[in-house]
Amino acid sequence: MVSLRDKKGFTIVELLIVIVVIGILATLVIVTFTGIQQKGRNSQRQTDINAIQSQAEAFFAQHGFYPTLADLQITTAPTFISTYMKGLPGEALKDPKGPTVTIGATTDGDQYSYVASGTACSNTTATTVTSGELQDNGCDAFTVSATLEGSTTPYTKQSN
């Protein structure tokens, strides 16, 4: 006759301990992965804001004024961007978590903010072109920013 002590196998307590340990390890991996993704998106936001600032400064050096927000709207002004801001890829105007390429007057977590300012500057009016020449729009300063995940302080760059 075979006794219960001679049978091989795991007890329910042993199985539960293994399941709990696997659950704890899975939780640690998920939390770490989420943090890495957030840091990656924040790094992309900072790179994009720096690219926008660099291109706006290059535009200013060449033309003597900054582009308006309307000039940077890829949906309404793709020709302006491809002609005058050649070093600025459309993806630089898209927040990594945002669904579409948008840049607005305020940051809302899914878009960047670009605000040009000056005596005659209007962010809602695109810079006019007359006889192939850009007309001064009066914008002599700008601020571009993005809201970083896990922070309430936006990452901001301003004109020099």
C-alpha cells in the first residue's frame, strides 16, 4: 500500500508562493517599462522643442522676424514649412503622445505651444508673400514649450 507521504508533487502553498513571486516580478517589469517609455517621450519633446527653436532662430537670421503660429500649422501652411523651415520635419511639430501633427497657442499635453510676439505680430495670421518676398510680420520674439509627463512645469525655450 502506498502512503500519501510517498507521493511526489507540489503543495498548494508552494504553488501560491510561486504565483505571488511571479506577480511581483511582473509588476516591477511593467512599472519600469512605463517609466522608460515616459522618459523617452519627454526626451523626444525636448528634442522637438530645441529643433523648433533652432529653426525659428535660423528663419529670423535670414528674414529679420520670426514666423507666426499660423505659419507653423502643417495642415494649413505646409508650403511655408517646406519652403522656409526646411530643417524642421513635420514630426518635430507632433507631440509623441499626440494623435496628429499639431502645434497650438497653449500646451495641452497632446500638443506643443508656439507663441510669437511683437508690435504688429498676429499669431492667427500667416506671413504674407508679395512678389516672392516675405513681408515683415512684426514678430520679434517667440516662446515655444511642451508639457513633460510627470511634471507640471513646461519645458520652454524662448527667442535669443
